[in-house]
Amino acid sequence: MNLEGMRVMGIDPGLTRCGLSVVQAGRGRAILPVSVGVVRTPSDKDLTERLLRLSVAAKEWMDDYSPDVVAIERVFERGQVSTVMQTAHVVGVLVLAAAERDIPVYMYTPSEVKKAISGNGRADKKQMTTMITRILGLTEPPKPADAADALSLAVCHCWRAPAIVRMDHTGLGLGAKTSGVRGQGKKR
Amino acid sequence: MNLEGMRVMGIDPGLTRCGLSVVQAGRGRAILPVSVGVVRTPSDKDLTERLLRLSVAAKEWMDDYSPDVVAIERVFERGQVSTVMQTAHVVGVLVLAAAERDIPVYMYTPSEVKKAISGNGRADKKQMTTMITRILGLTEPPKPADAADALSLAVCHCWRAPAIVRMDHTGLGLGAKTSGVRGQGKKR
């Protein structure tokens, strides 16, 4: 199973701050950072305006970096209800942007990401930042936390993708697109 | 306050069945039905494919009927978690479609809609269907329930819009767009 060259866009969804990242799978477990950033939308603007801005930004990233796959954090009913719903609205908009470009989308829970990156599903922010900095060979820790989370999601998918391809998506849940392996393993 | 001629698109959001409707405000409290329908997406397809289909359908409706306002049911954390999240993803996609066309979006809770239509925030499906059939002067009750709900949302906005315009959106919550009164009261 050769996924070398696969480009993964990792997204930590959020209405106020949305972490975006792109990484590229190297040889074996090696992963190269391509880009990372955070899109912010002002809280004094309407939901309509904010979703539009996020959509435009996500589409620009997808068009600029042409990821083979998008990995997004799965939203849970944790925390304040309105925040959870807003984040779920954002996920809808991000999934749509990928769908319009025929890019498969995979979703991972925070604990799946933590387990993949640090070996511990309950790792704290500091451990996660330390690990992602080391894995990607960065000279300094990515900031803010949303940027680090976006990179962790992308790396999580890179490392889980070989198993996903082997399983042919069985038991993957709503994150798996039928055309989910399209482009994976493609060389650039 | 003259809102005669205002076109409202009412949406009962859902991934499996999404109710879409358009009504037009007449004189006083009179409301004319313009169109109603339900978009379905197959449950054996991926979330990406389903959101894409819903987005395309909603955009077609918006482009065909040019509503001045979109009224969507506000999602609550009730029922099965995965269904609630899916519905929230759908709402994100619908709000984006409106935002891309600069159409203001308003959200109403089920009890706000029930209160507006029947005078009772706890009215059952049957009461609601009877009322909406009578209000719109339909020869038979709209079916399925999602279609009736979509019409109720549109009528709810028509009747609440004069108060909203008077309040200049104060206290409206996330449904209110800053440009929320654009086009309202416009004659066609």
C-alpha cells in the first residue's frame, strides 16, 4: 500500500476560528507540512455572512492546494448548545466545498486524533502540540491551538489511510465517501 | 408597514427529507402559496453526496423563485445525536446558499412556528396541517409532513416580519442578518 504523495487537508472546524492545514505523505510514516493557517470570522457578523466567508476561504485552500482527501473533526454534543450547532453548520459548509470538488471527506473524533498522534486518546493540548511539532519537524510549535489541531487531523488521516484502504471503508461511518480512495496513493 | 408582495421561502431542514416552500404575502394577513415540495436524498449515499444534492436543489429553488427572505427551522439538540448533527450540517449548506445570493435568513423554533400558525406552541401535527391548509386556502392538506412544515415556516415569517422590521432586529438571535430587511415590502 503506497500512499506516498497523498495530500491531506486537515480542518478543525469552528465559526470564530477555523484551523486549516495541508500535509503531504512521504515515505513510510514520514509526513511533510505544506501549509497551515486559521480563518477567523467576526462574532458581530451574522451567521450567513460568517458561513459565506468560511466557505470562500475553504474553497480557496482546496483550489490552491488540491488535496486528495479532506479530514474534518467530527462534531460532538459537548459544550454550549449554540456553539455545537454553529460548528455543525460550519462542517456542513466545509463538506459541501469538498463535495463540489469531488474530494472525499473523512471525519475523526478528537480522541481518535489524539490516539493516532500521541498513542493516548486523552492526551492534553501540550502533549499534542509537542508531538505534532516533532512529527512534522517544525522549528517551532504551531499556533494557535486550532492550527495545531488542523495539522493533527491531517496527520491522523495519513496514518489511518492505509488501514482504511485495506478495509475498503467498512465500518467507517458517515465520514467515508463511496469514492473515498479516489486519488489516494496518487503520485504528484 | 407594507410587506405585500414579499416572497418567503420556508425550509424544514433534513438530510433524508427536506421540505421546501415559497409563499407570497398578500394584503393584511393574506398569504398566497407559490410552491411546495420535498427533496429526498438516499440514505445509502455518503454525507458529501447528499449535502451536494440538497445544496443543488435549494439553489435551484432560490434561483427559480427569487425569495426575498429564507425562513429555516432552528435545530435543537433533541432526538438522536447523529440525526441532529446531520440536520445541522444541512442547515449550514442551506444558509450558505442564501448567503451566496444575499438573501437574509431567519430561524424559528418549532414552538414559535406552532404558536404563529395555530396560537398554540404545542399544537400537534394534525392541528398544524389543518391550520396551514385553511390559511393558504388549499384544496387538500399538503403532504408529507415536511411539506406542511416548510409552508408553516414561511407563513410564520410573513406574520412575524412586520414586528421584526419594527424591532429593527433587536434580540433576534443568530437568524437575523444585518441586511435582514433588504427587499422586504418590495412590490413585484
